[in-house]
Amino acid sequence: MGRMIKYIFYTIGGLLALAIVASILLTLLFDPNDYRENIAAGVAEATGRELVIEGDIKLSLFPWLAVEIGSSRLANAEGFGDKPFASFERVRLSVRLLPLLLRREIVVGAAEISGLAVNLEVNKRGENNWDDLAQPGETETTGETTAGASASVINIAGIDLNDAAFSYIDQQLGEEYALTQLNVTTGPVRTAAENAASISISDFVFSGTVSGLSDNETRLSLSVPDILLQTGAETVDVGSVELSMFGVIIRANIDEFSYAGSPSPSGTISIEEFSPRELMQALDIDVPATADPKVLSKLRIDATLAVAEKQIRLSDLVMVFDDTTLRGELDLPRDAESVLRLNLAADRIDLNRYMAPADESAADVDAAAEAPVEIPADMIRALNARGDLTLEQAIVGPMQFDNLVVTFTAGNGLLRVHPISAEFFDGTYSGDLRINATSSVPVLSLNEQISNVNLAPLGRALFDVDKLTGTISGSFRVSGRGNDSAQILNTLSGDMSFTLNDGSFEGVDVWYEMRKARAFLKQEAPPEPTLPARTPFSEVRATGKVTNGVLRNDDFFAELPFMQLNGHGSVNIPAASLDYSLSARVFNRPEYMQDVTADELDDLTKAAIPLRITGDLASPKIGIDFEELLEDRVREEIEKKILDKLGDLFRR
């Protein structure tokens, strides 16, 4: 038995020695460089391109069947210049002979490629320089072929792509990109022993430098610890993936998916916290000046990912943007026909932090405030979206909205935001906004209601004044045409109505103004004013029609504790001004005015006193209409004299 084992080892040793001697003789007697022209001719016949091998071709047989090719280049497609389509400095590939001969197992050493350069180009006619290489040949796959292939096992020690470069130039679009200093390494690449159609790759690492996306180059890296490719079932399982670019790190865990047809991977994705401000700077995007320089500093995203043929869905989405957290789901379209859908709920956002800084010059601020707001008609025409957004709290300027709910639909040039609802200043708001951008001039329509809104903070927020207290309720159903807010205001038409309840006009004492007017007519000394000047009211209401930006109202009514006001007037909405003529009739003495004489009260209650309200909406002027009052007084005197004369005639 021992002698038999000894002979077996002798035999194996002899075979190894014979193989070594044969490989030495082959390398001494056979020079692969003599076959450069044959190799180049074969490539030219297969591709129509010229292959030039400038470096040496080296060959070894034992224990590895190895081939190494030095510097080589493949010519470009016709019409794309003399620059090579592809070139490399060195390629080395080795295969172990004995496993191949004894077990039909392919054991490959590390596949090494150094200095690979590939130049992709699209000319001005839209033709590219790679289509002629990508034409597939006709192959017929049979069950026997598949079974035969599965009998072989491939083990590659690794792949090492070193210092590669890819460039892409599109002359039609004027775009140019480059990926340089590219390195790709992997661990072992294996096919399963029981099924060669199963390929596993471990420790895949990809890194390089990208240019063309901005003025600055950026490092790009991609790592995948394990990749399992099932070529028979046409599936791939990549597991965990990490991508780093522009300082942003994206991690994903992808479930096994089919790569046949339109791949639809799914899994989880996490974008680590990064600074949008720094990313914009890296991409040469102008960072807007903000009132709070600390904003645009934090963004983090976690979601469940599902890629479909027409959309990418992010569900279980958690997005942290600065101090705002959004949760929900988002569907991103993959083609122009698909719909952008979102359903998001946010906690709180202060938009004032994202506004222009307060230290800008007053002239710039005033100019910005007066500048018309352009209607984004082109964006609306291109938009195809549906969404629901809720905000626990949103702060815009001096106004705070709570429990804000917005639902919108957009498509075919039509945008509708409905319903909109919110709570603000102790009251509520609901609305329906529509923009029709199907024609050259957009049409904006509003149907809005407010209820029991506190006038004091509303006045401070809108006009920076403290002249009104109480509550306001109203409805506004209007529409206008134009490319900006100024044009729309000037064409605004529709209906408006409002009611003020249980408040006061601060800074104006209507009772004092009437007493002063009476004293003027009686040629008496004016009374002493009561400070602070204010006029309480229990109700003020009006309805009217809007035509070309002007509200006309003929049923103005106000009820004060001591009088009623009736009248008519107009509000110029673009100019933010008003002009009202009112008639006041006193029916009682104010409780806080005890020094009014009986004669005063008698004179004031007998007459209808004309009032005039004019000026800016922010600070209207209220006073006696002396011109009308004098006309009425003169008319009364004339009528009295005529009646007296007629009486004298009848008494004769």
C-alpha cells in the first residue's frame, strides 16, 4: 500500500515537472508578439475598428496560464476624430490549469487593468461612437448549452481596475462630463459549484473623481459588500450599498430583484445628515441670502424605497429639514406622463428664517414689496402633480397659521388648491384657489372665507396699525387675468362681503366729531375731546361687487351703541384706498358722555349727520362731511323761509 502511494506521488511529481518543462520550452520557443497582426485583424473584422498593440504581449503556462498585454488602443468610430475610443496601459489575466483540466473549474487570478481610458461622444447630429460596437450577434441558447455551462465553476481572485478614466461629450446638448482616477476593486468572484449561472462578487469598491457636474471636481465612491447574480433567473441581490458624492452619504439595503426588462428594486434608503448650503456651493448653485444664516444647514432622509416602471415611491418617509420634520410618502415620476404625488405632514416651519435678510436697504425692501409677483405659468403648464400637505404651525411674516391643510391638483395647465384651511388670529380660514394657464394669459380665481378673525393682530400683521379691534368674518369670490399680481388686481371682478363684530375704531371719536360739527353750525365753542379717542361698534357689514379691481358697495351698515350708519362707497383694491359717504343718525347718548346738554342731544338726534371716510385702508380718515352738512342746512333754511312766505300768503 505504501509502495502504491509512493508511486502515485512519483507520478504526480513527474507530471508537474513535465508541465514546468513544457511551459519553459513554450515560453522560450513561442513568442506571442508575433501574432499582433493576427489579433488586430481579428478585432478589425469583428468591430471595424483598428487595434494597435504598442506594448509587449507576455505569456506563461505554469502554474498559471497567464497573459499580459501592454499599452494598446482601439480606434474611434468613423467621423469622431483621431482620439482613441479606448486605450489601456496594461491588462493581465491568469487561469490555473490543473483545476480546469481535472475538475472543469476555472480558477482565475486577480484580473488587472491599468490606465483604462474610454471616450464616449455624441456629435451634433445625435450620432454616437459606440452603437456600432453594441450591435448584438445572433445567438441561440438551448437547454443543452445551459446545462453544459452550469457544469463549469468559475473562481476569480478579484478584479482590480486601476487609474481608469471615462469621458462623455454631447455636442448636441453642449454637455461634457468626466470620471477620472477611477479605481474598482473586488474580493473573490465565484459561481456556485451546483449552478454556474449563480455569480457572487464580494467587497466591490468603486471610487473616482467626477467633473462636469459643477466647476469643482468631486470624489465619488460606491461600495457593495456582497453581490449575488442569478443569470438563469435574471435576478440580483446586492444587499447593502453605500454611495458617497459631494459630501453626501447615501446608504441603502436593497432586496433581491429581477434585472430583466424594467428593473424594480425595493428596500430601505437613508441619506445621512448633510448641509444643503454646502451641497449648493459644491454644485455652483447660488445660495440665497437668508434672514437666519443657520438655515439650509441640515437635511436627513430615511424611507422605504420601491422603484417601478413609471415612478419611484418613498414610503414611511421621515425628512428632517433644519428644525422641521416631515413624515409621509412621496411618488417621484420617471417619465413626463407620470404624476408627482405627495402626502406629507410637518410639525412646524418658520418661513421668516428663509426670507431675505433684514439688513437690506429700505429702498430694496420697499422695491421688493411693491414689485408685482409673477404667475409661474410655464411651471403650471408643465406640472403634473397631486398632493396633500398638513402643517401643525407655519409662520409667514407676522402671521401664524395653525393646523394648516392644503390639497392640490395640477395637470394640463390647470392648478387647483382646494381645500385650504387654517386657523389664525383666533379665527378660521378656508379657500379654493384656481389658476388656469392653458391660454397665454393666466386666469386666477379665488373663493375664500374667513370667520371670527381677531382684527387687532390682523391689522398689525397686514398694515402695521392698531386702529381696529373686534372680529371679522367675510367671503371673497373673485377672479382676475394677468401675468402678475398687479395685472390680476387691476382686472379683479366678483363679489365680496364682510362683517365686523364687537370692536372699536381706535384714534377716532365719531361722537366728538358730531358734537364739534354742531358747535360749528351753532357758532359755539367746540367741546373738549374725550381721550383716548375711540368709537365702539357692535356690528359693521357690507356687500358689494368688484369690477376691474374696484369694490362698489351700496348697503354699508354700522351699528354703534348710540347711532346707526348707512351709506355707500368704493374700495380701490390695487391702490388700497377707500371713499365712503355715510349718514349717521343718533338715537341715544353714549354712556361714557355724561356732559352732553339736552339741547345738544336734541339737535343731534333730530338730524341725519353726513360722514366721510377716505384715505388709505391702513389709516383711513373719518370726519364730518361739512360740505354736505352746510348744503343740507342751507336747504333747510330756504325751505323754512319758503314755507313762512306761503303761510303769510294764506293768512291774508
